[in-house]
Amino acid sequence: MTTATTTTKTMVMRRMMVMMMETMRMTMGVMRREGVMATVRMGTGVMRREMTMVMGRRPAGMAKVTTALWLKVMLVMMLVMARATGSTFPSYVHIGALFIPHMEQEYEAFRFGIYLHNSDPNMTMAPFQLQSRVDHLHSANSFDITNAFCSQFTRGVYAIFGFYDKHSVHTLTSFCGALHVSLLTPSHPADGPMQFVLQLRPPVSGALLGVLGRANASRLLYFFDTHRGLSVLQTVLEAAAHNGWQVSAVNVEENGAEEALRTAFTSIDSAHDPRYVVLDCEPAVTQKTITQIINIGKNVKGYHYILANLGFSDMSLETLQRGGANVTGFQIVDYTKPMVQKFMQRWKQLDGREFRGSHDGPFKYTSALSYDAVLVLAEAFRYLRTRRTDILRRGVAGDCLANPAVPWNQGIEIEQALKHVRVSGLTQNIQFDGFGRRTNYSILVMEMKETGPKQTGFYTESMGLKMPTDNVVEKELTESNNHTYVVSTIMEAPYVMLRKNSELLEGNERYEGYCVDLALEIARHVNIKYHLAIVPDSKYGEKNSESGTWNGIVGELIYGKADLAVAPLTITLVREEVIDFSKPFMSLGISIMIKKPQKSKPGVFSFLDPLAYEIWMCIVFAYIGVSVVLFLVSRFSPYEWRPDDSAATFDDGGGLGGRDLGASIANGGGLSLVGSVYGGAGGAGMAGTAFVGTVSTEQPNEFGIFNSLWFSLGAFMRQGCDISPRSLSGRIVGGVWWFFTLIIISSYTANLAAFLTVERMVSPIESAEDLAKQTEIAYGTLEAGSTKEFFRRSKIAVYDKMWSYMKSAEPSVFVKTTAEGVARVRKSKGKYAYLLESTMNEYIEQRKPCDTMKVGGNLDSKGYGIATPKGSSFSPQVNLAVLKLSEQGILDKLKNKWWYDKGECGSKESGSKDKTSALSLSNVAGVFYILVGGLGLAMLVALVEFCCKSRAEAKRLKLAFGEALRSEGRLSLTGSLGENGRMLGADFPRALHALPVMRHGHSVTDLS
């Protein structure tokens, strides 16, 4: 295995070195001649071979190659060749080219196409270089064709582009089939399918029969050229036999003289006007025949000439039309398309000295086919390269004349790649069927007017002939009552939906929706019958960047499968280039859909929300500060101190309770009082016992620290207190505190209702900027649609950043349908956002389960339009119908009907009213928690006080703690304990005898 690999690499390296040396030799020759093309002429006589190194080809007028530039070019070539040795795809693809005489312009168009490909700075579109190996044949006989083909085959070409005629077609096609070399040809389609032959030129027979059938030509004169073959004539004769036409066929090669033509015209001169004449010849022969027709005076009114080739604009027909004759023909190049206009602008700017045939008359359709051949070849090999197909030639090519023939191994893969191509060229859409024949093509039907050639219709395989002329639009629409037109649309709610009992219905009755109603209104205004057709691939329409073809609804219109499109199809520039749009019937923009976040449930302490936590903290600090200041000013102010008129009251326990035994001390000093208590009747108690007490004369102050806190709290709660400041300073503190609490409580109350009754939704995304600057939430668009195209083409930094993320995200964030995108939003639990049109976003927001929502504004502004094929007769009529429906307000009624009247989630206004009607327990649960907590705290404090008091009494009365608890508990329950409700100690006398009060200055000593 290692030896084989080494040998293969060695062979490839040798081939690269040979190629490099050959290129160096040729380029040095170019430098000596100050030119850009190296030509090696071999042989004499009928054959001239040229090997064109297209890399070096540049139009005249460019700077000459310098030595430094040559060194840079050689360095790049060496790097490319070195890299190519490790790849199975060649860096240079050799294409053979065979040109028969009188093909100078076609050759220059082919060469210009290769130059444009090789000079494309986009390596994605031109990852390799095309090199043409050209053989110019002086004649197209079998001998020259054989020598040229064998020369191309031995030089290792991958495919051949070339022309043939009736003499060489079989020789060339047989070699291609035997050796598996694909031939791409713009020549007339050969009879029957041929392997490894791809026909660039579409057949004109279908369009010709369509025109003849429309004209109801019962008799016609048919001129043909045998160099084009007889396939078209055979088709016309078969149709004539079926329709009863009388056809007089004349070979212009044998009867091209004026007298022969005059004789041929006698077969139709007796027919009624118009008299139809078909010219089935190439443009050059047709031009010559027209000159002879003018000379014999047959270019007058009453004759209708139909030119059965694809180069109507290639010929000069003014003289033929000026005589009064009608002239109809066909054309495959649409000069109104931007791509063709851009090419023609560059083509006209070419230097005639470098591209000698570029200014030889008008640009021919065969030259356009030659240019398109380069596009097809480049696209095919680009496709092979992306599939990593090994087409690298190794070793020496075999002998083309070997018996049996040894075909090329990679020939089948190249043929399949060519048939796989779908690209848009100068001759419109290019693709092939399994037999290598052009399919899905479009041929323009042209007529010669006084102002010049003008398109009057078109022909496609699927639709046939469509010829809406300026004066026949209303007539054609009236006649269309017997014809049912295809209206393409897409299954997308609320635009088009199946009815619930659709299986029991037929036709358009199976569907309902906005676009269904709109199509009905349009049909009424345009007066047509229509059939709704759902697009098979469920796509709106996107151009394939590789093949150039369109899918979806746009593709249905382009390729003639639909006459009209009534769908939510966005009007864009790229679509406007290939189809026609009406005025917008609905305006919209790209919007963001997310899963609706859960409404935040109010917290336990949600009643604190009206004020910020900073304010609550400031209120607490203010409360403490005010209380401390009130305490201090009350201490320092003399007006807060007042004397306490206290008295000692003793109860003898023997019926003398409540007697006043004290005295008021007014002198401000302390006085020891001795109260003598004598027993009552019966002498019970201890006679002579005295109770001694000390009465304090200290002046009390009501605003201690705890009373100050209590006063401030009562004022804050708007409840007041049983004490009030007396001093001016204290009242100032109280006044400013009351004012403070008035403002705070009023503000709190004003905001409380709104905060407790409104449930808020906190959205993680509010705009496209939010999406772009985060990575947690994925976002994407429809896989094929205008939304994706908007982000791909946008130059705005935010949208460009979003596109960079979307195209590189894994797994893919793109979805195939809108329904898939909505389902992904609902299942992603808030981790996916879907970008779609605002109208669809608003509709889905109104559908159950009502769990999506639109956030932010629209990212752009655009509109939906009704689409028609390019140049369709429906365009002006549909446009007027849309404007009329808009002015009548029908479009607004349809939107309200399908968006809001049939909504399932209700309006936002009604929902908000329902939610603000009542409070739930969760809104005020915190208040109840504080109430229960406060009550529990009060009970706990009371228990602590009870225990502390009992402990103090137990120590004072020298009782056990348990007995003191029972006594205090009994007191708390019954309100009394012992005699007269007092707790008495064991040694406390039952009766007290009041002792005489001692004078001031005396003391009581021992009472025992």
C-alpha cells in the first residue's frame, strides 16, 4: 500500500513539474512578445491547434507582465501545484474545445467565459482554474473530427465542448459514447438520445407547434435547412397529419434561388390571409432567404413569417416588417434580465484586438450558449470537488482508436455531474434530463414591431405557449372562463388551512384562510377560474447558490407550473428579478418570537414592593434616629421633668386595706416614713408591729428610651400614644416625624394597589440587540425564505453578528417550516427564539396554548405581494384588484377576521381587567405572617416575663420556684392569691399594727 501511494504521488509530482515547466516556457514566450497568449501551431492544411493557457489571458490594454510579477506568479503556481499533489482533485481542469468554421464569435464567448471564471476572486465559486485546449477545424468532415478528438483525448481533457453538423455528428458522438468522454454542445439537437452528449440548445419544435396551433394555420409553406437536421420538420409533419394541415416543404439548399422561391410561394398564394411561412433555418441562412423574399416582393401585408430558430434578435428584420408582413420568432436570450445586461455591457467593452470576434455583428444566441457551456462545466466540476470525487488523471491516456475501446474510468461520474447541474445563464435556466437534453427551459416568443423586436409571449414545457399581447389582454381574460388557472400557495395558518371536514369536500372548498379569501376576491375582479395548488416542497422560494435554480412558490412560477401565487410571499429584490409582484396586500416586518415567560407570583413580602429596599432601610434608620433624638431632648429639656405626688398606702389585711398611711413630700428631700399599723377588732395579728417604707422624692421623666421608641412607632403607624412631649424641642421632633410619616404612608398607599394587583412578566429578551449579545438563548429562521435572506445580506453590525451565529450554530437553528419553528420555541423552555414575519407572530400569539409572545419592534419593513410569472398578462389586472380591495377596506376586514375575531386567547385589555379585579392570598400572605409572628412573639415575651417575675417573687418571699409559678399562675387566672388576693410569706404577720410615724431625721430601728 505504501509503495503504491508513493508511486502515485511521484507520478502526480512529475506531472505537476512538467506542467509547470511547460507553463514557464509558454509564459516566457509571452513576455518576449509582450502578449498574454501562448500559441503552439501544429500541422498544416485543414487543422490548426491552439493550446490556450487561460490563466495568462487578459484583455489588451492591461499592464505588461514584469519580472517581479512573473516571479510572484510562479511562486503561487508552485504552491498551488505542491498542494495539489496531496489532493485527488486537480487544480487545473483541462477542457477540450472543437470549433467548426465560421464560429469566431462563439470561440471568443467561450474564451471570455473561461477568463471570467479564472479571474473570479471568490475561491468558493472558482476553486480551480479552467484550461481550454482548442482545435479549430477548417472543415467538419469525419477525418478532421477523428484527428481532433483523438488529440484531445490523448492530452487528457476531462470533457469536450464543441460544435458539429450533419456530417460530423455521428462520428463525434460515437467516440464520446465509446470512450466515456462527455460532449457539451450548442449545436442543433440530434435525433434520438445519445450517451455522453448534453444538448445546450433546447428544441424549438414545441414553441413552433404552439404558434401554429394558435394561428389555426390550415396551409403553410415550410422552408428548411438540412444542416440542422430534419427533426423539427418531422414533428411539424406529424402535427399536420393529425390536424389536417397542408404543408409544402422546401429545401433552401437545393431551391434557394429567387425563381425557386417564387415558384414555392404559389402553393400558398391562393390561400386566404394570412398566409403562413415557416423558416426552419439558422439565422445566417434565414437572413439570406429573407433578402430573396424581399426581392420577389413577398414581404407585404397578408404574409406571416415564423422564424423557427432561437436567435430572433440576431437577424435584421426591419425591411421585412416594413413591407407590412407579420414576423414572429423565438429567442432564448432574455436581454431584459440584469445578468444578461451586465454581460452585454462587459462584452461591448472588450478590446477587438484581443477578442477578435467580439464585435462581428450582433451577439448571437449560439455565442450565449457557448458562454453558458463554461458555466455548466464550472458548476459540474465544482460539484465534483465538493463531493471529493477523484477525477485526477494518472498515467498516459489510452488510444482513442484502440479495438476494443478503453473508456475513461471517471467519465461516467463527470457525465452524471453535468446532468446534475442547475444554473442560471444567459439562456435562462439550464438543466438536463437523464438523456442529456435541456429541460425546464423557457423560450421567448417575439414579434417584429415598428419600434423593433418585442416579446409577446413565452413557451415552457409545462405551461406550453402563453401569448398575452397588449391588445388581447382583456380578450384572453374573457376567454379564460373556460380555462382553469393554477394558483400556487402554501399550507400556512392562517393563510391557508384545511377545513375540519376537508375529506368530504373537493377543490378549493377544502381550504380556508386569509389567502383563500383573498384569492377568491382577486378572481372576482380579474374574472378567472382558478384551482388552488399547494406547493409540494412547502417552501416560499430560495435560489440555490450552486445550481442557480429556484425552489418553492417562486420556482413554480418560473418553471411554468403555476399561473399565479397568492401566499404570504415577501417582496424582495432577488425575487423581483425573476417574477412580477403586485402592490403589497399586507405590510409587516421581521419580529422575534419567544416562549411566554411565567408570570412572577407575588412574594410573601410583596407588600414591601411599593417602596425600594433602600427606602425601607432609611425608614428604619430614621425611626431609630428620631427615637434617640426624642429621648435626648427629653432628657435635656427641663420641661419634660415633673414631680410625682406619690403616697404610701398600706393594707393591714384585716379590713383596713386602702388606708392612706403615707405623706406627700413636697420639699424635694427624701424622708423615711414609719407607718404604725394596728390591728383591728379582735386583736388579730402582731400588736406593735411596724411596716417601714422609703418614699423617693426623685422627679420622673416619661420619655425614656423605650417610651420614645413606642411614641415613634405609634406615630408611624398612625395610631398615636398615651404620652406626648411637653417641651418645645420634643414637640418639634414629633412634628417633623409626623410630617415624614404622612408623606411616606401616603406614597406607600398610592402604589400598594398597583403592586399587589398587577402580575408582571419578566422577559429575558427585549430586542435583537439582546439576542446578539448573549449565547444562552439560541435563535434561528426559516431554512428557505426572505427572513434568512435578510440576515444573509444585511450589512448592519447587529444583524451580521446574528447571521454569523446562525450559520455556524450546532445543532442547526434553521427550521423547515414555521410550524416546526413554533414547536421548537414551545418545547425549548425559553432557550430558543424564532425570527419570523410579524403577522405570523401576532397570529400564533392568539392561538392556544397561548404560550408564545412577540417581543421588541420589527427589525425591518416589507410587504406581501401576489406574484405572477415575468411578463404575465395578469400583472396589471392583479395590481389593480389589490389596490381596489385596499381602498374598500376588504384587506383590513380579512386580517381582523383571521387574526383577532377567531383568536383563542382573548384581547390583552380584557385579560388585564380580569387580573386586577381581586387580590389573592399570596398577595397579602406576608401581612398575615407578620401578624401571627407578632402574636407569637408577644406570647413568648409574656411567658418570659411570667417566669422572671415568679423567680423574683420566689427569691423575695423565700419560696420554691415551682410554688411561686403556681401562685403566679393562680393569680393570672383568678386574679387573687391568699388572703385578699396577696401573696404572703410564711413569716408575714396576719395583722399589722401601724407604728407611729417618726419625725424627720429619726430612723426606725428594730420593730421586733
